[in-house]
Amino acid sequence: MKLRFWGVRGSIATPGPNTVKYGGNTTCIEITTDNNDLIILDAGTGIHPFGLELLKKLPVTAHLFITHTHWDHIQGLPFFSPIFIPGNEVQIYGGLDPVTNEGIERALGVQLQYSYFPIREAELNAKVEYNTIKPGESVSIGNAKVTPILLSHPVLNFGYRIDCDGQSIFFTGDYEPVFNIYQPEDDEYEEYQSFIDQKQHEIIMAMKNVDALIIDSSYTAEEYLAKKGWGHGTYASAIELAAKAQAKKLFFTHHEPTRTDDQLEHIYAQLLKDNPNLKYEVILAKEGVDIYL
Amino acid sequence: MPTIQNQELISFVEKMPAFPKSVQRVVQLTSDINASAKEIVRVIESDPVMTVKILKVINSAFYGLPQKITSIQRAVVHIGLNTIKNLALSVAAMGVLQPTNKADFDTQKFLLHSLTTASLCRMLAEKLKVKASECSDFFVAGLVHDFGKIVFAEFDPVNFKLALDKSAKENISLHEAEFEFMGINHAQVGKILAEKWELDPVLIDAIEHHHDTLNETMLSACIFTANQISKKLQFGFAGNPVIEETPDEIIPRFELTLDDLISSLGDLSPIKSEALSFINS
């Protein structure tokens, strides 16, 4: 499988001289299988340059899996050029929102309205189809198997595991490890902790032994203190998960939007210094680099 | 004469609002970005209507969870606090259950009965050394065991009133009177709804059999007993004047008569005052 990040930034696109090395687009990940099947994870602004690249290889068949519907993961969708061109096919997959009871079609439909965008959904020329998927039920794309798992974020969020040709990738989408809402002295603490431990085990099993583990690592441990409950993880929580899952490569992504390239590299150097005995490779996700697993 | 049509009943309950206090608290807490997670969980778990409506969503086949979710705490771990907050808010947006209804069924006393039964059910589970990770399931089961009654009061108040009156006048069990006038009782209605909502089979079973021992389990034994204790101590009132004899199947669980069991649990008045403080705060 080939893996390429087209967007690595969290929350909002951050173009400019300070993000030119790692990239300022919001989340979009390309996975191309050995048989040339195309799987895309999320449609942040990074899907725009990716769509332009795909115009060189028409017609396109793309399978787009949305982790969750926060803006930074869907905002590039109306600018994904292949959806306007006849002969292309875009299959969009995602979960059912428990609050609105609406499927993933809303991610595109809500944006293609008169007030927000000049083109209506009915005017798209490609074949665009929506697929509501369920946690634990795999979807087959050629030789690849894509399996969603429910992960904690302020909105319904799926992590995805992709298994293909003996290799595997897991992407968390946005994810904050669950914390105990009770204090140790509360009666409910122990019981709640047992629920967390069960869920954590389920998550680690879903990531087990992957070749590439891509994790939302928005914050440093110090920053996290003021951002607990915002739905994002830390570098340290990603390292812990990767160790437990025995991943082979760990990619930090969803870079905090105010983080400059220099700051990212400084944090990275410090992490390597603080964790000298890591048994796997750790990498800062960077736009525009082909990674062959 | 059976008068209840399942489909009509299910559609009706979909739109049924929750209790006034929890609706008010949910609106307050969801408008406060710093509201504590445990307070939100506590408010939801103090309202049988809100609780079943949230369990219904999380247990839907769309989330394919490896095991059924039987408490709001578990739901928060799986789907996140913000989603639970927003689900509670969507229930709150349906309005509030009116304190009076055509059946003259006192919803405040009903709520007090449900809340105290819930707490007693958890207490009995602890006494029986149920695993810590399951005690909140016992609380929820106690909370929702009589859910069918509030549905009757709203959905079929005329017949429910006849049943309430007959039960009071002749000192017969309310579920028998319900069956006479409606062809179905609150335990059966609770079961139909719980099945439709894909709740945990153990919970469905416990709701269905909380007045009998056809399928006796640790959970159904605790609900049955908690229910009788709540009635005996007059913690609220849910329309049934009869305190049932402990069936032979349940006696070995606690190895005590109901009165001795109550004594062994110590001072139970805080259970009532805690529930009242929520209802009246």
C-alpha cells in the first residue's frame, strides 16, 4: 500500500511561511493499494490539491471514508474536482449521527446549499453515492478491507483500520483517550474506570500490529491540561497507544493550528530524547510525501 | 379487552417528553460549557424517560457495539459526553411531562418510587457482591422497571385510571387491574418498548418479569425486592398498594425476610431524601 498525507493540520487550514514544510491543509489521507484501488480518509482542505492531481488520471473511482463531520474533515469535499466530471465515481462512507439520525449524505448536502456554495448536489456530474456503515462491519474495496471502530470525540467519530495485501494502517480520526469523569473518592470511580479499561482494550485490539498507526496528537502534555475534553490526544497518549498496539510506525497528525514547523520539530526532538527506547518509528505527518509500507 | 396497538404505542412514546426537573437541568447544564460530566450523567440517570431514550439510540444496530449498553455511564465511554449531552437536549426539546394527567396518576410520586427503587436495587446488588462494573446496570433497571405505567398514564389514561381506582379500592395488584381493563400490564408494555429499542435482553427480561419469577435472575430478584422495599417504606407511590410476598425462588438470594433485609440495610432514609432533593431542587 502507498500512503500519502494531503492534509495534516487540525481544526483550520493554516497556510503561510510557518507551515510550509509540514503543511497547512486540514485532514486528508490517500491510500492506494497495490491493485490501484483508491481509499481516501477524510475530506479536509487537503482533498482539494489531491483532486487536482487526480485529474491527470481520469476516470477516477474513489472510496472516501469520513471519520466524523466536523468542518476540518469535510470542508474540502465541495472542492474535490472529480465530483464534477462525468465518468468518475465517488463512494462516500460514514456513520449515522446519533443525535440527528442522519447519514453521511449530510456532510456534502449541508455544504452544497445556495447560501454556501454555487452548485447544488443535483448538479454534480460524477456518480456520487453514500454508504452508512457500522462499527465492526468491514467494507471490501478490491483486496482491501476497511473496518470502522467507534472512538471518543465530541461527535460520532470512527477510527478506520485498513488491511490489504498483508499490510495494515489504522487512522484514529480525531480522538481523545477517554478519561474518568469521577474523582477517586467518588463511589462511581471504580465502576467507570472498568468501562474505560474495557473500551481501551477494544481500541488496542483494533490497532494491533498495524504497519502504520496514524494518531491525532494535537497537544503536548502541558497544553492538554487546559484542553481536556476538547476531543484531541497528546504526543504522549499516541506513544502509549502505539506501544500497546505494537505498531511498526507511528505518525503524529492533526497538528495544532498555531504550531509552526520549527515548533513541531522542536517537540519531535524532545520526544525522541524523552523516549530513547521506542521499539517503533515515530514520524511527524507531512503533506506531499509518498510513503510505501 | 385489549385496546393497545403496538405500533401506535411505539410512535406515541417516541414523542413522549421527560420529567420537568431533568428537562430544566439538562437545558441549564448544556448551556454551561463548564458543566461537569458527572452532573450531566446524574441528571439523565434521574429520569426514566430520558434514560431509556438515550439507551435506545446507543443500542441501535447502527453502532454495532460489542455488548449492549445498559447505563448512561457506559454510553458516555462509548460515544462521548458531547453526544450524550446533545441527545439529552434533543429529548428536552420535546417538552416536559405534565404533572397532571387524565389518569390522575401522580408523576412526582411515581418518579420518587422509580428513583428510590433504582438506588435500592443498586444497594442490593452490592450486598449480593455483584461486580462493580455491573452495579450501574442494576440502578438503571430499577429506574425503568415501571416505565410502562407512565406510558399508560399518557397513552391510555381513561383505562389506566379505571385500573388505578380498582387496585386502590379492592387492594389488588395494579398489574392485574391493568390487564383487566387494557388486556396488557405495565411490565408487558415495558417489555414491548424495550424490545423495540433493542435494549439488553437481560434488562428486557427484568422489566417483563419484575412481578413474577418466571425467569428469575440476580437482576430480577433485586428489582422485585427493591420495588417491595420502596413500597413498604412508602418512598413515593406508583399506583400499586399491594406489597407482594417474596417468592420462594428469591428467598435464598438474600436469606432474610423482607423486614429483616430492610433492617440489615441500615438507615434507608437518605435514599428518599436524596431522590427528593433531586425532584424538588
